[in-house]
Amino acid sequence: MEDVRVKDEALRLIGLFEVLPRLVVFDLDYTLWPFYNELHSKRGMPYLYPQAKGILQAFQDKGIEMAIASRSPTADIANTFLDQLGIQSMFVAKEIFTSRTFKADHFKAIHRRTGIPFNSMLFFDDEYGNIDTVSKMGVTSILVDDGLNLQELHSGLQKFSSPNEQI
């Protein structure tokens, strides 16, 4: 029931903005789920932050494509968790690999795969280095403090629709 309430509120928030991203990209660890997946086994039971699934469902309902950019050294565990959570098919691109480039390589791969320009992307991540690097590529980027939630969603949509204003 909570997912439905969150999805409805996320749809309402999305509806407030005329200018929307074509692609929304998410980090995994401490953005969609509250742990480092490499510290868990495939047999573990993953879980998302409380509002994450409803927000993902809202983007899917609106036809806004989504992708994953994660610097995890254990892509196999991350993909297993995405399957177990029933959200694997929501993403048009999944770039999950270690990198020293603070996700620049991830975004170049996502761009090659989707053809979507960087300035049409919105990115949520919990690490400042990733936000700083990807922002310089032209991606609207939001630093999340305690996982993806409706407040972070609103901030991201507002920043994306008004790129020259400070939030």
C-alpha cells in the first residue's frame, strides 16, 4: 500500500513540471538500497529505501526511461538483487563496474547505449565525487542524503526544469 501512495505522490510531483528528463539514472548503494551490495551474498534478502519503488514505478508509468550507474565491484550480486526486487526490467541500461572516474565512464556507456544527451539526464547518487564529475558532463545531478525519497525527487525535478536557478 505504501508503494501505491508514494507512486501517486511521485506522479503528482512529476506532473508539476513541463520540462522533464528523458532518462533518470540511479546509483544503487545508499541511493536505491541502504547498504553496499558487495558486503552481502546473493542469498541475502535485499530491500529498497521505503519510497524508492514507488518513485521508480512513477517514472515507468510516465514513460521516462531509467538506468543504473554503480561503481560496485560485484555486478553479479547487484543484478541478482535487482532481479529479486522485481525491478531489473525497469532499466534500459545498467552500468555496474568499478571505476576510478567517478562514474564518467558509466555515463559515457549509458549515452552510447541510449543515445540520450547528457543534458537530458537526471542523476541521483549519495557520493559527492560522482555528483561533481557527472555534473561537469552536463547531467543534472542530485546528492541524496538518506536514499531516494519524494523530497529528493522534487529537488531533482525542480533543478532539472530550472537549470540556471540555485536550489
